Amino acid sequence: MTAPHGSPSSRTPQSPWNSAPLAALEHGVPFADRHIGPDARGLARMLETIGVGSLEELADTAMPTSIRSDPADWSDDPTGAAPPPPATEEQVLDELRALAASNTTLEPMLGLGYHGTITPPVIRRNVLEDPAWYTAYTPYQPEISQGRLEALLNFQTVVCDLTGLDVAGASMLDESTAAAEAMLLLRRADKTKSDRFLVDADTLPQTIAVLRTRAEALGIEDAIVDVTAHLPTDDFFGLLLAAPGASGVLRDHRGVVEAADARGAAVVVACDLLAAAVVTPPGEIGADVAVGSTQRFGVPLGFGGPHAGFLAVRQGLARQLPGRLVGTSIDADGNPAHRLALQTREQHIRRDKATSNICTAQVLLAVMAAMYAVHHGPNGIHAIARRTHRMAAVLAAGLVKGGVEVVHREFFDTVLVRVPGGAPAAVAACRGEGILVREVDADHVGISCSERTTREHLRALWRALGAGEVDPEELDAATADAVPAALGRTSSYLTHPVFHRYRSETSLLRYLRELSDKDVALDRSMIPLGSCTMKLNATAEMEPITDPGFGNLHPFAPASDAPGMLQVIHDLEDWLVHLTGYHAVSLQPNAGSQGELAGLLAIRAYHHSRGDQHRDV
């Protein structure tokens, strides 16, 4: 993959049109000259004002020689992977299209918190691909962020309504970090003084991994427990339940929640937001906190993200919420106005008492998920959830009819199939039908349905798993739901007028435009704040995000399905190693705040590897 043009500090203020040889113009104007704002005249004026003759002279004046390096001396390169020569936009896009085309995107029915979804084109084009939304800075300044703040208030309303809890934040980074933040939230609010946190054994594996990493570093003892058995007798300050679990099974957790409450412990439920449209929500079974992902609300898979997570709490825990919380106040003229509430939690104000870095959130993806709910409304969300569930119920019924064992009778969208010793062959057979399913172990296969699942997918799965030919229509009429009546949702949701006004594309388009007109983004003005948003990305860098070759990749798809995506990742890692002089670079932290934490944990692990266990700073 090609690299962008060199940094402006290595260029003299010369226009690319002056005496440019034919070769330099063969593929258009160099990328940097399009996307670094000042032209030659503007650059010369700035240099004159500063009092230097060139960018090189400015660098010589401002940067101590002791920390400078000469690229010619970079011989100690662990990879030897120097960035290739600069490329034009069209060259980069051609290469990215080829990389996307090299990926294999089969129907993703692997589950584990990531599902096929349909992004309404009006949202894809007018939110995800619209610079009025993707170039806006994080909404610290309410006077120039009223549109996004209203969209995030919609997001909070969706989460509160579907989880059945009182207060929701304006998004988290993802489901796993939301669960970790919930654990810390409960510890801050804890009165038992216990250091023990219990985790349902059926929790998503990536969530368990993040919880363990956070818990170990903070002196929290995390224990994986089978919640179908009795809870441990030792004290614990919190418990995380999965509903539904990684296996897909639906359980009535009311008894477990009551038992934890009797012990003085609080309960987090990791839930599926779409399932909550037809399954009793966490708040109605007594949970204190709910976490999860909004990915299946119209946000493409994207090989794992980013996807906005959510965190909702009961009354009494609101001041412990991490991240952002949008509220409505009255402005100086007496009109309603949105703002970020509880901003004194910000780490630079409260320091050690801060609940989190406020940047541990998503805006663009939260807006997409909110608008998905706005566009579909309660009836549409219920219909999508019902159809997803019916596909899974009919799939299971067809397998049973064909003599294939289905492990659980109660589930929302995921069917666990027992194939003694035959899981690899079953996965291969499904792949032959164009469908990715999950090999749980040698004896079990997991299959997760979504709003993309069709009758043809069911027929293909029945063939692949040896159930034979089944008529899905006939089976549908004779198959009961797999959500038990005792767990069925009866309460209403999405009752606010905003979820009933915008059914047509044109009405939603006008609403999105109305909101974006209340914001200042890069499409209107320079934004002299921060570097952590996508406002600094060129359109050519944003365009590949919605290429199906990248967007439709499931994060647990075989590595052989993602050579193009993996090349993008590995190339960037290698180039950063070369440019920074480090021996390894990780792209895993999905925000600056998480990068800071990952760096500190790496330093801590280094000390521990040397036997320096006594360090507490």
C-alpha cells in the first residue's frame, strides 16, 4: 500500500504548477498539495510573519538538535519496511479498491456480538459519508454542536427505552470497554468494600478479556462463574450477566439478580439492543446497569469496528457515568438548548476523582444508530427483531426435523448445534454454501441470524448440516417462538415523537440537514480544536470505509478471508515502526484514551517481567 506525501516541514513553499515536469502531473496534483491548507503564497506569508525563510529553518529554530534524526541514518530498522514513495489520491484509491476486492465477504452468521445489518442508504449517504457529520469536532462547545447533541440525545433515549433503565450516556467506545467501565462504576459506588467482581461464564470472550485486563491492573479480583448454579458464598461488589449469552441461550435472570441484591452487590447486564425489543429488558428484571453494542442498528461490521457501545444505569448512579451525558437546559433567551451535562467529571478538572476520559465515546456511529431507530421507529425495530428471531426459530425447527441436535430451546437469534466431532466439517460445508458459522468446539457450531438472513440462507444451512430439504413457509406456520412467554417484552418503547415523524427518506433527509445546519464542521469553517476526529481525513481516505470489501468483513472471519484488510493493518504497523524507531506498534487501542492506558499497561508488564512486582507508581 502506498504512503501519503511527506510532511510539510520537509517541503519548500513552491507551487506544484511551477515548472512541474510531465511525470509529476501524470496522475494529478500531489496529495499533500490538495490537503494541506496553505498554498505557496500563504505559507510564504506565515514564514515571513514568524521571521524565517523556510520550513527547514523553522524546524532548525524550534526543534533541539539532540532529538532530531536524519532519515538517511535509519539503518537500525527492525522491519526494513520504509514507507513507499508518495502517491496521488487516484493511485491510493486504485490500490485500496484492489485490496478490498481481495477480501472474501461471505454471509456473516458467526455472531459473538457482531451481526449482519442493513444501513439505510439515506443514513449511509447523509451521515456516514457526509462531511457535515464526519468532520465535526467532539461536541464540547454546545453553541456550535446543537445538531449533534440532539442526535446524541436521541441515542440516549433509544438506549434508555430499550434497556428499561433511567439514564444512558451518549455512547461508549464498544461493548467490551463499556463492560469494563460498568465494573469500575459499580466499584466506585460500592458499599461492601469487596474487591471481587463476578462474570457470567457465557459472556462474550472479548468482553471477558478486556474485563480481566482492567481488573488485574486495578487490583480487582474477577471470577468467571456459572450463573445457573448458586452464586459463590464470598463477598462480591458486582456481577455481570449475559442476556443472551455467547452461546445464544436466553435465561430468566430474575432469581440471580435478587440473590445478588440480597448480598448487597449490584448487577450489570450485557444485553443485545435488538433483542431487547422483544425480550424483557435489564431494567425490568432489577439490573442496576446495562451495557452492549449498537452495531446491529445499521452500523457496518467493518472487521470489528468502530461501533458505538452503550451504558445505561438506574437512578442514583448517573453521577458515576463515564464519558458523555447530553442534557437539556434553558439558554440566555429562555429557549431549550442541549449541552454536555456533568462536565466537571472531566479528568483535568477532577483529576483522580474523574469517572473517565470524556473522549471514551463515539459520536458519528452513535448518530448512525440513533437515526436507524428514528427512521424505523418502534414498529420497524419490533418487526426487525421479530423477523430476526423467527429466522432463528425456524432454522432450529428445520434442523431438529432433519435429525440434527439443537442444544438450547430458548434463544433470540443464535442457534447452538451439536455435531459430535464434526464441527470443522460442518463449518466447511456451510462455507461451501456461502455462509460463515462459528466453530465453538469440536462438537458444536453456533449460527446467528440477523436482519439480513433470508429463507435461502435457511435452506442452505439445512443442506450443509444434513437436515435435507425443508419448506420454510410450512415450518414457520408450525413453529412456536423460542423466546419463552415469561421473558417476552410487554412494555412500550420509542414513544417520543421523534421516532414517529421520519418514515420517508425525504423527511429523514430534511431532519438530518436541519440538525447539521445547527453545527459547525469542517464543511463550514476551520476548527482549531484537537486532532482526534475524522475532520483531518481527506475524502479519499474516508471513501474506502463504505466499500463492502472492508465494511462487510466480520471480525471473527478466517484470516484467509481478509488479506487486503490485514495488509492495510500490517503496512501501517511497519511504517510506524520505521518512522518512530520503536520495535513494535499496536493498532489495537481504539481511541487515544485507550492508547494511553495500553501504553501504561505495557510499561507495567515490562517491570513485572523483570521481577519488579513492588512498584506502585
